[in-house]
Amino acid sequence: MSNHAQEPKGKLAPKSINPTHHLLTLPTEIRLQIYGFVLAQTNCFRHAHTRPPKQGAALSLLRVNRAIYNEAHLLPFQLSEIAFQKWYGSSIFCCTAFLKSIQDWQRRELRTLSLTVNGRELSGWQARKGWLQICELLSAEAPVPGGVRVMTLNINGTRGFNWEDLLNVDAAWVREGLQEIKSLKKLVIVLGDADVKTELVALFEQSLKQCFPVVEVQIEAPLPAEPACEERRNSFWNL
């Protein structure tokens, strides 16, 4: 009879574990790829005006040890699209609260922002209270290159809203706001009103491209509303 105890049938023998092989022994390039795959799950932060943003399970990676934190703590800001909860149809308040609540180095590492505003918040005293303050926080000079690269701005209009005054590169929200964000590489403006004239949108997009020669500018607008059934019927009989 063998001196070695027989292993129970149906169970796998435990494998020897080499404690010298773990995440931190991998090459740096591979570790950064792994961090990116994990932290890319936090692709959208919803910041409410009443509470701080919730941290997903992926962010617990940063609490494993100091070595991993030092290597990966910038990635959630660099890889995430930061969106904001809308309050009465606008995310200006929540965006301002978020940018004020984080530190300078965190604002410097933001790369992608998406927010929704009402058209009236981009003109007059409302612009200076909200939108221009956001642009000032994003335009703060940094000791090293950084800042927002991609911004998606959803603009909603109301009945009777004057789009001619808003869609103008000489307007304060562009001249004193957007132009101060020097790090911007791509700007997407989404208009939420079908009443805006197509010619006005095309002219504004062309003017923005001239003001921002190194920025990829894209304006999306809904198609004009179709005429009412009665109007279509009248036009048919008038043929």
C-alpha cells in the first residue's frame, strides 16, 4: 500500500500558487490596459444636485492599494463621459456644483462632458450666473496640458425663442464662454427645436468652424416639422 493518502475521487487537487506572480508584476502597458477595461465601465457619472455621485463597483479597484491608485486614479476622469442629472430640464446647476466640488487636478483630467441647457440660460444674466461660470472653471490654466477635449451641448428652445440672437458667434456664451476652453478638440451642439431655420444652423456652424479652426464642430438639428394635414390638403387642391 502506498504511503501517500489517496485523493478523493471527483475532486480536483489544489494547484500550487506562485505568490510572486500577480497584477503588479505584469508590464506597465498591460496593467494600464487592464485598468482601462475595468474603469471604462464607469462611462457616465450622474451627479445630482442633492448628493455626491455614486461610485460604481469598478472604482473599488482604486482602493486595493496605493500602487494601483497611483497608476490608475486619473483614468475614471479621462475615460468617462461625464453627464449630469437635469433639473427642470437643465443640467447647468448640477454641472456647476460638480465642477466646484472636485479638485483642480480632477477638473484638469476631465476629457468628455455632456450637458443640457435651456436656450435662455445662454443669454443675459442667466448666462453669467451659470454657463460662463462653467466655462471659467473649465478654462483654468493648468501647469501641464489637460482639460476637456469633447463637449456635447444639448440646447432646448421654447415657443417664440429667438434663435437668431443665440446662434451667433458674437454672442457672449460663445465669445466669453466657449472660446475660453482652449483644450477643446470636438464640439457637438444638439438643437432640440424643429422651428430653427436650416439656413441659420448652417451659417452658425460655418462661423463656429472659422472661430475654432482646430476644433471639430458638428451641429445636429431636428428636421423641420411637416405641414398640418389641412395645409397639405389645400396645397393638393391648388395644384
